[in-house]
Amino acid sequence: MVLLLIIGLLCKNFDFDKKRSEKPDEMKELNLIDKGPIVAIVFQLVLYFCKESLSETVQKMALQSLGFIYLSYPIIMLRPESTNLMDHILNAGVMDMKIQLMKVFSDFLVAEQQKINTDLEDKKTQKK
């Protein structure tokens, strides 16, 4: 469960693909995993741990990890796999999973509002 959390936080705070292009020699091992975007692979991996066949605690941690991924890559939230998972949790999921999903949404919306506020402040500063 801790590794799921670390994976999500790494995706939130470290842009593997950008570093891959900036420092190809140091990041060449990433090409052994996949030549495409690393976040796509990590997303599929974390999504696997949201399956109902696993314990609820693992599912909640995986959902939190997905929330961290969504913060840095919001477009992933719109993928069919994400929307299907969210629909399933909201329609037939356990109450704790529904609560965890609402926390993920809340964290996402707070982060987006902070980005908007920062952009507005930057624009005001530039105008002055």
C-alpha cells in the first residue's frame, strides 16, 4: 500500500517524460519499460489495484494514488477506464470507496482552484 502511495506521489511531483527528453543518458532505463509515456503505464498499474477482488484498504490506497496522478495529468480522469471505475464506485461501491472518491474529487478541485488563483495573480502582476 505504501508503494501505491509513493507511485502516485512520484507521478504528481516528477515528470518522467520531461526528464527523459532532457537527460536521455540518465533516463535510458525508462525505455526498457516502455518508449511511450510512463504515466500511462503507471496509470494502468495503479488501476489494477482498484479491482474489487482485492481488499478494500488496497483499493482505497490505489484510488488515492490515482488522485495524485489526476492532479498532474487531469486528462487521464476522462479515460474510459477512469470513468468506468468512478461510475462503478458511485453506483455499486462500498461507502468508504465512495467517500475516498469524493476526497479525490475535492483534492482535484482545490488544486485546480489554486492554479487558477495563481494565474490570476500573475496576470495582475504583469499588468502593473
